[in-house]
Amino acid sequence: MIPIFKPSYNEEELEVLKETLQSGWTGMGPKTREFEERFAEYIGVRHAVAVNSCTAALHLALMVMGVKGYEVIAPPITFISTIHAIFYNVATPVFTDIYPDTLNINVDEIKKNISPMTRAIVVVHYGGHPCDMDPILKIAKEHNIKVIEDAAHGCGGQYKGRMIGSLGDIACFSFHAVKNLSTGDGGMITTNDPEIFERLKRLRWLGINQDTWSRANKGRTYSWRYDVEEMGFKYTMNDIAASIGLVQLKKLDVNNEKRREIATRYNRAFSDLKWIETPIQRDYAKSAHHNYVIKTNRRDQLNEWLKDKGVSSSVHYIPCNQFEMYKGYGKATPIADQVWKRLLTLPLYPDLTEVDFNIIVESVRSFKTV
């Protein structure tokens, strides 16, 4: 089967892993710190904190934004981590409808759903296409609301020339196996606030105020002294993942350009098929092209057809407010309720071969004759 996603690794990742393993330090240490510094520089923010998943990143980001006991506006078309993190913080999700084209949160719907209990807005840059941030940030400022960017899909994308992850009060990235920058698993939180940065470092390491690497490098001998300042979590990244991340970061722009080229070729190949709606890119956006999602009224039939042709496809996502535990939160989301039934994700990754690309295109195009 041609997979939907596939990480792009080669000898560079193998070499850096060998170096890290031979160093004798594989926990959170010098490679993690270097990855944080390089990533913050790339995104254009002052600080980055590496963690073991984007789910952990969202949990901590919402925690330091002080959402406990309040409402958090969020779109339903997202992976459940976005909404679970709201519950982890004993806050209430307010599902808010989306635009039918980009699948990003609708600015007008945000305005409707703001209440005196609203503490934050989580914007999800679906598929790597940035949300329309300027009006969202304006609304947030008017109501003294925090903006958290869920940038799990968005690594390397831009909004009006500014990097995704540098736009809101805080941002969360995923380095899961299928993401544009993949370390197998992992995540990153970006912020410009030095106090939040220091607190995040404690929270990701059980509330301890000095990590092991710092204590090992404060003199000639290892220091066992530290304090525990608050309840934290075991959310640390390790140097194995960070080593891969450093190599992947160097390749990110090139690999995203490959994704962009493949997406453009798909659009061209399907342009004459009236039964397919291809993804759009708004003028303000430079998408990271994490996925390639078409819309069709024959989604389920096409999914089965492609499976028989050896082509994987999937749905991203069932709206979260349709899951049993999330029902009843927020207002009606008629656009999300309808559009998800038409979504189908086709294979997209930097190392997609010409042969496989042609198989995918021909398989989709031949479906119309069935």
C-alpha cells in the first residue's frame, strides 16, 4: 500500500543518532537544549521548550494561560488532543464552527461564542494552512483573551510572512512520526514570555527547578540538589529525539517545498474533475502542506476504491463534538457537521515517488467511470 504519510529520513539521521548514543547522554541534555535554541530561532521567538508530545505541549500551554475553571473556544475539526488538553485543565471547551474551504476556525463564530467566562481561544492551523490571525488577535485583545496556536500541522507555514508559532500568546508543535518535522514523537512550546518559559521548563520536569543536565554542568561534579516548586509532569524530550529534530529542522523548508510541489501537481491533475473539490490557499497564507485533503460527496466509495488500488486514504477528522464525551459543549457547528462527511486525505510526503504519484492520480481519475 502507498501510505498516507511517511517520514523523510536518510543517513544524516542515522549518523547523528550514532553520535548521541556514543556520547553516553541520551536523556534530556545538550541536544535537547540545542534543538530548543535552533527551533526558537527558526520560528522567530525568544524561547522554546521541548516536550515528549504535542498533547503534553497543549496541556502545559493551557495550564500556564490559566484556563482552569473557564471556557476555551476551539474548532471541532481537530485531533482529540486539542480538546483533551482543555479537559486536563478542568476547563470547558466551546466548540466553534469553521470555514468550509480551509477548515479553520471561523472568526465570526468566535465573536458569537465569547462570554464573560472565555479565557482563551485555541486556533488549529488545519493541514498547515494558517488561520486568519489578525482579526482573531484583535478580538482577543479587545476581550483580554489568550490565544494558543495548535501548530501540530503547521511547522514551517507562514501567515503574512510571519511564522506559524510566533503569532499568538503561546504555540504548540508536534513532531509525531507523520508530521513535517518528525522525531518519532515529541513536541515543542514556543513563547516570548520569559516567566512562562521558566515555568514551562519546571512543569515539563515534575516541577523540579533544575534539570539533570544543568546540575551535571554546574561545576566539576554532579550536583544532587534541587527544589520542587509545584506539581509538574514527566513530559521531557530526550536527546535521541532532539538529535533527529536538529537534522529534520535543517531539512524542513526543502521538504515543505516538496510537499507544496506535490500538492500543486495534485490540484492540476484533478482540476477537471467536477466531483472533487481540491484544497485552497488564501492570499495571506503559505501553507506547510501537512496533508492533502479533497472534498467529495462520494468519499466512502472513493476510499474503498483506492484501497483496492493499493492507495491508502483516511479522514481527518471526525468532528470532536460528535464523540460521546464531548457532546453538548459549545454551540451548533453545522459547517463542520456537514463538511467532514466529504473529507478524504490522500498520500502526501516529501519522498513520494513519481511512480506512486501517478498511481494515486490515475486511481482517483479512474473512479469516475465506476
